[in-house]
Amino acid sequence: MTDGILSGRVLFLAGAGPQIGAATAHIAAREGARVALAARRVEVAEHIAAAVRKGGGDAVALRCDVTRDEDVDAALDATRSEFGAIDTVFFNAAYYDNRQASLDVDEDAWDTSMDVNLNAAVRVARRTVPQMIERGGGSLVFTSSAASIVAGDTRFGYQVSKAGLNAVTRFVAGKYGRQGIRANAVLPFVLEGPVGAAAASLNCLGRSPTAEEIGEAVVFLLSDRASVITGQLIHLDGGLFVRAPWPTPASKPRA
């Protein structure tokens, strides 16, 4: 696959899960990228990589705990050895803990939220951006969350860590943009079951986005077709926040 919008690019995908990560990997490969799938559970990455290769794409699976320097270094080295220099990064790793429902949070859960959702993103960016600059540029997309910009009464550490990730996105875009680096964050909403149905009843489309739709947006942002889009927090939620309920007077009937 060599004629797509990521033709000739190497994508390092950290957090290769079965939904958004898998969908993005398939779409990126379809669009010409060679994809390195890094996951703490390597069997998940292996399953996705095998499916990508079966579809005619290039993919490799790598075991990587993004909270460990040595794991990230090894995964990046393996990617470069297998495919060459890394042009694009999709950071999709995440840790959720619904028990963090007050300021008096469990310290281990708090630390894990920060380590996975925020510190690991910096760890990956720190190790990829300099070489992208040396080669003339590159693009990064981080998976953030609407929880980073709205009030909530649970997942306190998740909210704070994702808000920090938004700041990382803006910093990378602002600091390195004139050296050819773009960085954006996506705020997806992919849910099934009752919560997804409730969200769908409120958004503009009347349905929740699919993982494939999220993946299409991520691949677009990674590509040169999004060459002037940087430093943005992009909602991929079917317009859920556009239709946020506000107390407004009832409309008056026409005379």
C-alpha cells in the first residue's frame, strides 16, 4: 500500500488497543504507512498487526509499557530498525479509574493516571520530536478526552492528566511548529450501551462515532492534508458539546 495520504511514512502507535488503536492502524496502513504497534499486552498488538498484514499492510507488534523509559527506548529502536525513521506518532495509551471521585484520591491510582496519560506522552514526544526536526518535520496526535475540559465528579486523576496532555499538545505545536512539527489532540467519544445511547440522544448526529470514524480523523491529522492544523483540541463526538444543554427561555408561539 503505497499511494495513500501517509505513503512512505512510519507511524509509531503507542496504546494499540482493540478499538481506536486497531482502527487507526488499519486505516494508516491502507493509506501507505508502515505501522509499529506498541502495547503493554503484546498479544493485543500482535493480533492487530497480523490483521493489518493480512490486509496487505506493513505492521509490527512491540511490547511496551509506556511508563518505563527502557521499554519506550526499545520500542522506538525496534521501530526504526524495522521501518526506518519515525515520521508520525499517535499516542493512544490511557488509564481510567472511576474510584478517583474526590480530592482524597488513592495515591497509587493518581500516580498511575499521571504516569500513563501524561508523563508517558511526554516520554514518547521527547524521544521522537528531535529526530523529526532533523528530518524536516513530523506530526503527532494525542488522544485526550472531553473530561479534560468539563467538570466531573469522578475520574479526578484522569481529568487532570488529560488536561495536562492538552497543554503538552499546545506546547509542542507552539515550540516546534516553525521547525516542521505539528501536534493535535483528539477528544473522542466512542461508547456502546446505555451511556453511548444517552450521548447519541444529545449530540447532533443522533449516534455515537465509530472507532473507524475516529481513526479516519486521526490519520487525516497525521497527514500533510492537515498541514495547517496544529495545536488544536478536536472533538470527535458527533457534536455532543455543540448541543450542550443550556437553560434558555421557551420559545414563544407565533401569533
